Amino acid sequence: MPFRFGVITLTEAPQCFVRVRIELADGRSQWGASAEMLAPKWFDKNLALSNEDNFDQLRLALRLAAGAYMDGKARTAFGHFAAHYSEQIETGATRGLNPLVAGYGPAQLDRAVLDALFLSLGCSFYEGMRDNFAGIDPKLLGRRLGDLAGFDMPRFLAQLTPAGSIAARHTVGLVDVIGGHPGQVGDGLPESLEEVVATYGHGYFKLKLGGNLDADLARLIEIAAVLDRAPEPYFVSLDGNEQYDDIAALLELWRRMQAAPQLQRLVAGILFIEQPITRAHALGSDVSVLSRVKPVIIDESDDDLDAFSRARGLGYSGVSSKCCKGLYKSILNAARCLRWNAETAEPRYFMTGEDLTTQAGLAVQQDLALVSLIGIRHVERNGHHYVNGMAGLPAAEQALFLAAHPDLYEHTYGAVRLKIRSGQLGVGSLATPGFASGAYPDWQTLKPMA
């Protein structure tokens, strides 16, 4: 099914798989892996670039990171990331890559390195992070993490407690049908929002905004008419995807939402507003006037390790976690939230879990494990709704993932896919040796990167 967010309607995109072999000091070696979509028009929304141009940008970021990491020097897992972080950003800039694009390469390699490391040690991602086998140390990044100087990282990691399940926050894209049965696909799976709620029992929703006041208001009213049928409370996030140019337009939308009687329950259930302002202006002006109404977070503007710190000074309260932006960034930002909240009368700073159409398999598993580790209890999931699960994979490969993670997957309508019950995803099986990797792709069926 088509998925419209921001400036693009996505109907297809490739997925990248990374394999890394590490060697330990005692001579042991181990393979690890990760996966992530090559999503167009998110990392770089320049309309002069084609989707293929965007894919090539991300491939270049991967090649640059691979070349840097394989410099022959022994380091901790985090040490490799820290040693090459600035180099990756600077080299990427000389090749026309913005920091968000450049960071895509290390983000994938770091996960594969950790998978290999934790497999070597026979521990799960949660156990390995708890004992800081990755060697996370803010001092290795110097001034970039000056606000974490003196922070007790080992103690912070040791206290992280993953959950056995996470609520799936369902995305309503800009071209999604809201009510009835549209019959676009006709495979028996839910297509409209109304069918999604009836099938999966979600209590959390992410609503995309398009940047047009009248159209956004009308669509929110249509959505509320469906969600308000639920007798129990529901919760909502609004995602602007950079579609508004300034804070004044957002405030006007908010004023009109509050004035609409059809939106009273939806407005009361809004948890936060995500990246409503284009990245060109998002960190150039204060958003406190809006964040006093509802918390505002950054997503696309989270392009550097100090972005959250800069955003905090402008009135933002939160930042998104996405594996495609880097798991170390998520962990460091979670540490910031803990430190900053200790300085306030009541907790204000937080992280959210967002999706970039993560696909069933390694991508969604590693992202779920990360958000579970840092205490996020509801996370946007959208890849399962717009893509037909593992239908494109060999049957034997699907069976391996289902057997390894029976709480997360099920076989229905001809394919293995995410299992959502009462709006929840079971993630207990992700506590397997490695980085949430109880199964792997059939590498022989994959094509080498162009």
C-alpha cells in the first residue's frame, strides 16, 4: 500500500543488509549483521534529487563508513564509532552528504558490530549493554558530549530495564483511507484506519500532517470520528514531517483544533508534536510558546550528537530514537534526559520511538530492542502496514524468523508478519544472544550493493 509522509508517496524502496566480521584480542572471530531501508526523501528532502539519487547517497555513506572502520586499529565497539564520527561527517560533506545522510553508514555498521560482539560473548543485547561491553564512554567524543561530562555511564546502563512487550503506535499516512474497506489490496488484511483499530486493538496513533491548515484540520476531524468510537482512552502524536515553515502556522492549527468540538477527545489525547517545522528553520527560533501547549520534539533536525542539546535551549522537550540515526545517539540522548530531568522540579525531557518503515526481520527487531532498552513503552510501527510482511522472502527464511521469535511474528494470509495483539508487540524473544538476531537472511539470495 502507498505510504505518504512529508514530500513523498512511497511505493517501493530497497533494503540494505550489512555483514561485519570482528576479531577479538584472543583471536576469536564472529560475523554480525544489521538491516535498514534505504528510504528516499527523509534524510535529504531536496526535490531536485531523484529517489535513486537518495539511494546512492545512503550507499555512499555506507561505503565511507566501511572504509573508515577498517583502518586496522583495535578499539572497543563504541571506540570505532567515536574515532570516526567527525571524520564521517566531514568526509560526507565534501561529497555532498548532509550529516543525517552521512550518519546512516555508521548507524548500520555499529549495530552489526554489536551483534558480532555479543554473539562472541554469548550474551544478549540487553546483557551486553548492561555490562557496557560496547565500551560507551562520552569522553571519547570530547566537546561534542561536553554536557555529559562526569556522567556515570556504567551505572546508567546497568539500571536500564527492558520490557517484555511494547505498544505499537499505528501510523496514519497522508493518503491512508480512514473509514470503510477501500479494497486497494484485497488480501484480507486491514487497509483503512477503521479496520486497523478493529483488527489490532491499538491505543496509540501517529497522525501525519501535510502543512495545509484546512486540509489538516478536516483530516483530523475524520480520524477523530473513528478513534472516538473506542470506549477506552487513546493517545496520539502529531508528525509535521517538516511541512510547516514557522511556529505561527502551527499555533493557528492548534487554535482551530481546540475550537473544533469534534476534536476535543483527540486533542486531550495528544502526547507530543514531532518535527513540525522544516529543518532549515527548526533550530533557528524558539518554540517555547508551542511547547507550553504540548511537548515538541525534533526528528529530522537530530542530525548531530549535540542537536538535542541545542534543541533543548530552544524549548524542545524531546527527541526521537531511530536505529537509522544511530543506536549510540539514542543511548546518549536517553542519558541526557535522565541528567536534565534530575535538574528540574518534574520530568520534562523524554525520548520517543519512531519508525522509518522498518521491515520484518533484523531491522524491526534491533529497533524494538533498542527502544525497549532505553525505556520507551510505545513505539511507532508502520512498515508492517504498508508492506506485506515477509511475503517477498524465501519460505525457509520466514520459518526461521518465526521459530526464533514466536512472540513477535505470526504466519497469516500467506506470509510471516508482525503479531499485534491488543495493540501490543511481544519482544521477550529479542533477549537472544547477539543483537536481537535469532535468525538471519539467506545471504545467497541477496544482491551485492551497487
